[in-house]
Amino acid sequence: MNRDVPAAKLAARPDATSEPRLNEFSLVVATVNGSGSQTSNMAIMRALFRMGIPVSGKNLFPSNIQGLPTWFTIRASARSRLARHAQAEVLVGMNPETFLEDVANVPPGGVCFYADHFAQGLDRTDITYYPMPVQELVRQANPPKELREYIANMVYVGVVAQLLGIELEAVRQALMTHFRGKAKAVESNMSMVEAAAQWAHDHLQKRDPFRADRAAMTEDKILVDGNTAAALGAIYGGVSFAAWYPITPASSLAEALQEYLPELRRDSQTGKATYAVVQAEDEMAALGMAVGAGWMGARAMTSTSGPGISLMAEFAGLAFFAEVPVVIWDVQRLGPSTGLPTRTSQGDLLFVRFMGHGDTKHVILLPGSPTECFEFGWRAFDIAERLQGPVFVLSDLDIGMNLWMTDPFRYPETPMDRGKVLTAADLDRLGSFGRYADVDGDGIPYRTLPGTEHPLAAYLARGSGHDEQANYTERPEAWERNMLRLWRKTETARQYVPEAIVDRADGADIGLIYFGSVDLPLQEARQVLAEDGTATSSLRLRAIPFGDEVGDFIRAHAEIYVVEMNTDGQLRQLLQIEFPVEAARLRSLRKNDGLPLTASWIADGVRRKERG
Amino acid sequence: MTVVTEGASTRAATNRIGLEKGDYRGRPTTLCQGCGHNSISSQIIAAAYEVDLAPERVVKFSGIGCSSKSPAYFLNRSHGFNSLHGRMPAIATGALVANRSLLGIGVSGDGDTASIGLGQFIHFLRRNVPMVYIVENNGVYGLTKGQFSATADKGQVIKRQGENPFLPVDVCQIGLDMNCGFIARSFAGDPRQVKELLKAALSFRGTALLDIISPCVTFNNRDESTKSYNWGKEHEAPLHDVTLVPRREEIHVEYGEGEATLVELHDGTQLMLRKIGRDYDPTDRRAALHLLEESRAQQVLATGLLFVNPNQPSLQEMLGQVDRPLAALRAEDLRPDRASLERVVAEFV
């Protein structure tokens, strides 16, 4: 039992006017990284999900292996308002280094659980404190020394579960998921959870309004991170070659490929792999290998983040110009340079769109959730092979590494599109072949795959100037012909990429344009604004180049806000290039501090600008 | 050897798969007259013809530079990829993993391999990607009009840059360090040896590294340069007389006990290394290291097969991939069934 806190503090009561908060709160666990708290945080989050309560989790972690502050934010919301919440209505303070700051971030009426050996920060009278005798309970449980620190984090799971009403059975199921059914690991953690819950039951009295209660709002949802979803999407899209280099926050995408491929993609007769995954020596090599494999006819991909994208620029230009299908996932982090590797951003948009010297324009897909990471995971290969060129998929750290409550993945309903590939029989029939000839007028040429047994099949792919036969040429007219065809192809691309998602509100003058992980806070902000009587429409871009719906949306709204997570307003710049007549009307709402946006920041921004 | 003899017949001779030598040609070269690279291209054509390679089963690779232009000048009926400066290894790795049924021939230069591409080169060797990796080594950048590359001799002088103060990179030594299973050095002025080594390399399963000294007649052909014709001619010391004996031919070449070494390659062909003057065992890695040191100290261009070890798994074998080309897999091989997705998704709770 806590010996340091005066009884008066324990008796402090929250604001008497506070309403009961059933299934509607934000919970922040402040701890140090490398202490195993992730297991505990996942247990709380999954347990809430298992209880049928909509939930989200954002891990704000340092670029470090062990010992620096980490905050894990869980939001439970019966109204499915799951964007990051800036305040810790329920704080679990486990890190003495940050405790004063953490306590200051608790709003009046909030709750603070804390390890009872903390001596400072316990003097607020407008919040409820609950001490947790972490050291004492761990001593009593007496776990093996090497597990002590990990088990200690289970103390807060038990205490918080007891006070908030999280079912212990749901915690057990959550641990089963986390430890993949390893009973021993589940039991050693669960016994600590139970002991802590029992202690809380015996010693703490509930004095706060926050409560979790079983609901039925998650049955048709799943909990998954975008990198796992992307890897699975790629697998169901038939990825046959992947090369990668370790980088935060993209590593877990390639690691998920390596985890799931052996189970899902064995040859039924021989048991051998119908894929190859190569860890390259750097990102240049990673994309280079993928380009080589894509040229050969494999479904080839790589995955990386900012610094890797920078290294890939030369190969991206080659793939664009030599017209090689390849899929590149960029799980964006905060830059420039090394930047903040464990923080999220949407700062690669402009660079990736024009990545490469000369006139280069890339197709970009913009998933807004793990479900879309799955869908674009397979669709990207179809688009790349159809258009014969690189397709970038820009996810970000928030989507990629955090668990999202999201719709289950839908099995691909369309057959694979392998694009315009000529076989030996085709060549017999046609009697001639020009690799870069625009036969169909859509800018997309026909290709042959190496190994095609026909004397007409071969060509020498090259990044140097070439004519329709792929032969080197420096003739000005041949160069222009080729570049104009590539331009036609980038126009053709519009019809093959996913359309924007438009949600028009009746009578709305305000239109919000955005993409990616901004979806959660933006849709929540629209609800908040609607409650104030401000109707807004939204358009979520899912690809570049833009389709017709984007211009229609801009013209249909008197006020357009482009909401994004970068410093330069990159999406707005792209829209201004595309819609020069409307350029001055495109207002920017942008923030780039490494954290996922909050609904209140967006709503306030709109209100502020509307007031002028 | 089959030769097209003038006037003897209106019909050109054909090899065992019915192709004429002309079927292995490329487009006309645009390299300088007398460039060693052109001689190497000719030997690639001759070797491919003589070992009856189906050109459609070959895939060519290169980076950027004079040497890297040359895949346009041989095997017109083979697909090829003239890629980025120093990045041939990456392109070739991905392509050959994606289609293990094809035979790779890569042509690079000393700038491409030992300067800008040294990292990729090393990792390519380390992974044992099955490909004939030819370094057309002249110690100088030609297309940019004469700058030192990383294989330039210390003390070498060229017009614009003066004297080179740095020791050269020895690509064969790097090959040994990376456990490359086939390391040969030759000289473009010795076309017969080049051709026989090429034929052997084409039968090797794994990376076969050929460092071919290929003089640049325009920028680095001064007599004192170890990459010049005259130096090569005067200092070449072949380790053995190399002959490739295809599997289809009975070994009727006579050799006395202890006079020749026979190395059997994966497809059953045999490489006969007939001794010339010295006792050299190319299966002994330490002997190869010693030889490189010795020839450097004595300023000798030791040519021939420096090292061979056919018993290392290739990258595709290490990856455990199916025998069929990954690139040829169809949708039913590539997309797991609907039920499997339901199983996977059921875990996301």
C-alpha cells in the first residue's frame, strides 16, 4: 500500500459535475522503451476491443532501443472517434523522468495511476490519483529475475482493468493473441494481472467517471497494423520477388512478408517457395533488384521510408524511363534527412511524385487505413503491370506501425492484370515487335519477357535514349516522340488508379481535401464541426494522378481546405499545379510535428480560418 | 573449332542447335577501333556459338560505361538490360532470381565495378548469383574522356589528371575474399584464352568472375601502364593452357599424369588446365592468394583460372525457390485461396 501519499490526496475528488464516461476516454501509458510495456499496452487495447468497444492505439516511441520515454495512447470511443487525443484523461504514469510533465497533461476531472514510489507530481486536487504498489506486488509474485521488469508492467494492466472495468477474461484473450497461444507466457503475465487486480479490488475505491463496459461494436472489425496489411495484400496480389533494407518504420512490412509467405505461398507439390525475399545491402540495391525482377516478369516490390526513398531516386527514374513494373512502399516518417525516424509525417509526396531527374512523374497510391493497405497491396501490382512502370504506395508510420480497428480484408475480386505482354505465339502472329511503339494510342507499349522463345522477342532495356525498337538513338525527334508517349501514358494512368472518396454534406460550402492517415482526425473533426452547425464535405485522395472528381469537388465548394501533415503544404502544391485557375482558393491546414493530427486541431483550424 | 570459310560454301556453318555464328552477333560497335572490349565481344559470340547456347536462354546485363555499352554488340537475340552506373549487380540479382532458367552474362568495367559499384559487386559475389561477370578492365574512364578508375596503377600517368597516388583495387582478390567460386584473369590480347575461359564460365553454376585486362587505346595505352597492350603482351604469364571439353565430346585429348588438371563443372563439361612451366592448383584458395601477391610483387600478369570451387550453393538454391521461374508463375500459383485469407484475418482480434 502506498506510504508516501498523504491521505488527503487520496481523498481528492474530481470535479463533482463530471458526467459518467462510459466507453469514452483516452488513456496514456507513460513508460520507458525497452521495458516490455508494449505487451501490457497491447493487452489493454486488445481487451477493450474484445469487449466490443471501438478502440485505437498510438505508440509515440523514441528512436532508441532501451531507456527513453515512450507514450502509448489508447482511445476508447463508443462514438468511434478514434483519432489521437491530445490529453491523457486517464494517465498511467510509470516513468519518473516524465511524470511531472505527464501529470500536467491530465485534464481536470482526469485520472492518474502511478507507481507508488513516485514522490512528486501528486499535488493536483482536480484529478483522481490511484497509487500502484508495483515493486511490492512484483516482489510478492517473485517472477524470474530476467522477467521482472516485463512482469512489473502487468501490474498496471491489472489495476487499470479493475478500476475501469476491463474484463480479466478479455485481458487473458488479448494475451493469448499477443503470445500466439503460448500458454506459459500467458499464464506468467496473467497471474501478475490477476494479483494486481485483486490488490486494487481490496485497496482502492473507484472515484472517477471513466468506465469500460461490454458493447457490441467491434464484431465486424479487425485490429491490425498497416504494414502487416500491406504485406498480406502483396501476398494476395502474387508478389513473387521482394527486396528490402531495414529501416524504421518500414521494416515490419518486409518482416511480415517473411512471416506469412512461408505459410501461404509454398508450391503444393514440392513445398518450395513461390517467391523470393532478399535483404539487400542498401535501398539502392533493394529497388535495383526489384526492377530487375519486375523486368523479368515477376511481381516485384520493395518497401522503405524517407532516407531509403532518397537512395532509390536513380532507380526510380530508370524504372519510369525503361518502363519496368515495380511496386515501392514508402512508409513515411518525419524528415528531412534522418529527421525523427519514429514519428509520422506525409512529407514525401512531392519528392516521390517527381522522383528522378528529367521529366519524371510517378503514380502514387495513398491508403487511408490498414484495410486499404491490404487492397492497394494487391492492386498496386495490377496497376504497375498495366502501366509498365513504378507504382509508389505512400503509407505512414501511424498507419504502418500502429494497430488500427479497421474493416476486414476483402479477397481480391478481380483477376490479376498482367498487362500488355507478348508471347512467342503473339510474335508469330504479329511478325514484328517494337518494345516502345505506341500500338494502342494510350502510351502503353507492349513488352516481351526475357526467355521468350522467339527470334523477334529480344530487346535491350536501357536508361539511355531509345527509339521504338529500344535501340540507342540521339535523334531529337526520337527523344521527343518517346517523351510525349510517356506523357500520354501518365495521362492514361488516371483511369487505372483508385478514385477519391467523396462525402458531400448537404449545403456545405466548405470542402476538405486530404489523404492517408489524416482520415481519422478529419472525419472526427467534421462531426465536431457539424455539432457546431458547420457542415463540411470531404474528399480523400487515394491516388495521384487525380481523377475528374477532384476538380469537380474543388469547383463545387466555395472554401477548400487542404489538410496534411507536412510543413510545405505539398498536396496543396500538387493541386495548385493541376488546377491553376483554382490555385488561390486552396487554403492550407498543415501541421508537421511528428504526431498524428487531432480532430480538435483540424476543427479549430477550420473555425479560425472561417472567422478570417 | 568451326570457322566460316570464305568461298568454301554458300551456306554458313551451323552449330549443334542449327544456328549460324551470325545468329549470335549484335549491332555494330560504336567503341574505338582497337578497343579491347570489341575483342571480348567477339569472343563472347564465338564462345556462345561453340557451346551451342540458345540465345533466347541468355540474358545480358551491364552498368554504365564503355564496357557496359557492349551488350548491344553481341547476342542480338538475347534480352538485355543496360542499367545504371555501378548497379548491374542489383538488376542482375533480381532478374536471375526471378528467372533461374536463364543464363546471365554481365559486362562491366573497372569504374563500374571497382569504383561506383564496389559495394554491389561485393554483395553479388557474396550471394553467389549465377552469372558470368566480366570486368573489362582498363584502369580508366573512357566515356568521360580519361580519368583514373579504382583499378588504375599507382604512379600511372594520364593526360589531364597527372599521376595516380593510390594503389589499385584488385577485383580478383576481392573475388577470393568473397568466396567467389570461379575467378579468372585474362588479357584481351589473348583471344583464345579469353574464349576458353568464357566457355568454362558459361558452364559454371554460381558467379564466374572474369577480370579481363582490356586496354583503352585512346586514354590508357602507354607502355608502362599494366592495362596497355604492350605491357600485357610482355608480362602475360599464363598459368596453364585452358581447354573446355564439352560433355558431349569424348575426352580424347592426351595428357600425361600430373601434366593437366581436370575440373568437372555442373553440366558435366570438363575444364582441362594443361600445365605451362609451373605447378598451380586452382582449387587451392591459399595458392590463389599467394599467386596474386607474387604476381603483384613481380609485376607479372598471371592469367588463367586462378581459383575454382564448383561446390557452393547458388543464391536461388539458398532461397529455396521453386524450380520453375518465379516470373512464369501464374495467378493460381501466386494468389492463395479465399479460405486462407479468412484464417489469417481471424487472428486480428
